[in-house]
Amino acid sequence: SDMMQFLKRTLDPNDYSVAPCCDDLKLELIVWLGELSQDKECSCWLVNVLDYIHRIFTQSFVRRKDDDMSIEILFFYEQLLLHEETRFQVIGGDGVIDAILLCLEEGSILGTAAAKCLILVEDCDRNHDGSLGEVGCYVREKRFALTNEDELLDS
């Protein structure tokens, strides 16, 4: 659709066919996507831009430390995690969980937003018998390691 092409061209940092999009426009677009993704039907459609969102997330958090952009992207991830139809694209996304774990280390509102996503991953990643799945176990292990590391630093 025309809308999907617009989203991909605007969000793709590697698309040189158009002038680079300013970060303010990307931020507003990601806020809008987060709001739209609260609806299950919309989230199923918007999961198609997840790779572009993750690239922006990597650039905004890891490279530039843009907390506003990172918080809005975490909200988008959270909304996708809430829907059974889209959660596994987030859980199985290339590097998504590790990027969220990096945000957890930051504390403040960014850490809180990351923690919400990670709790959803733990709650939703279950095997057929109800036990914690592979990604859920990984998240739990990393969260506890961070908690123990913080406690050691505080003492």
C-alpha cells in the first residue's frame, strides 16, 4: 500500500532514494505508530516496519543516546508484545531483546519502559507445558544478573 511505502521510506535510514528524514518527523511517526499498534488489527499491519524501527532504535539509543526516541520505540514494542499475533516478531527480532536489555541498565523512565517490555516477554514466552521459554529464560537470567550487579555496586 502507499501508506506502507511511505512508512518504510521515511523510517529506513539506509534508503537514499529520498532526502534523509529529520529525527523530529521520525519521532512523531513512531509516536503515531505506537498509538496505532494498540489496536490488534493495526499491530498486525505495522509489524511489517519492525526492522526499520529496530534500526532507528539501535541508532537512537546505542549511538546517540536519544531517550525520547528510545522510549517511544519501547512503547511500540510493548504494544506489539501485548498482541499474540505480533509478539513473536518482537521476541524473535534480530537483536531486539538485547537492545531492550541495554536500556534496562539506564534507570529512570527509559529503564522502566524497558522493564515493562521484558516482563511482557517473560510472561508471554512460554512452552506448551507453561514453563518459561528459551527467550524468557534468557531475559530472566540477564535481569537478575543486572540486579545483582547493581546491588554489589551499591554495597
